Amino acid sequence: MYLLYLLCTAVVLASGCDKLGGGRPEKVYGTVISVDEAKKEVVIKDASTGKQRTLATENPGQLAVLKPGMEIKAKIKRGTNVAEKVAPRVEKDSGKSGGQKDGEE
């Protein structure tokens, strides 16, 4: 009886494991290689792998501000190449947080 209970529990857990991380988007950083507004796609060089990656977007308005060579960040639906959000990457000013005052070197 216990063996049947454990087997059923294992099956239920295994069927739900793929859904646990499926809701969170994947964060990707990279450099824009090209933008095709007609196809609603942007080709980037992924910063973590160094490979080219084509991202489709549901919101073509996000592509209007992207230019080749621009650093971007994107949130991608897991298991797809569909970007929920694509935006230019903004670097924080390290001089201000380093404890230096304006005018000091």
C-alpha cells in the first residue's frame, strides 16, 4: 500500500516540476546587432554565451528605440524566443557611489 502511495506521489511531483519555474521570465543581456521592425525581431549577441540570438517581441514600440551596438536587457518567456520586454541597458554612475565628491579624483 505504501509503495503505491509513494509511486503516485512521485508521478504527481514529476508532472508538476516543469511548471514550477515556468512562470518566471529569463533575463538576457546583450548587444544589438540588427533590428527588423517589420518582423518584430531583434538580433543580439548574448553577453553570457557570446552567441547570436534572435528575439521576437509582442510590442514593436520597444524596437523603435534600439540601434545596432546598443547594450540591452530583455525578459524572455522561458522556453521561447519571445521577449516580454526589451529595453536599453542603463549603467549606474560608479563615481557617485564610490564615495567621491564632485570635483575630486
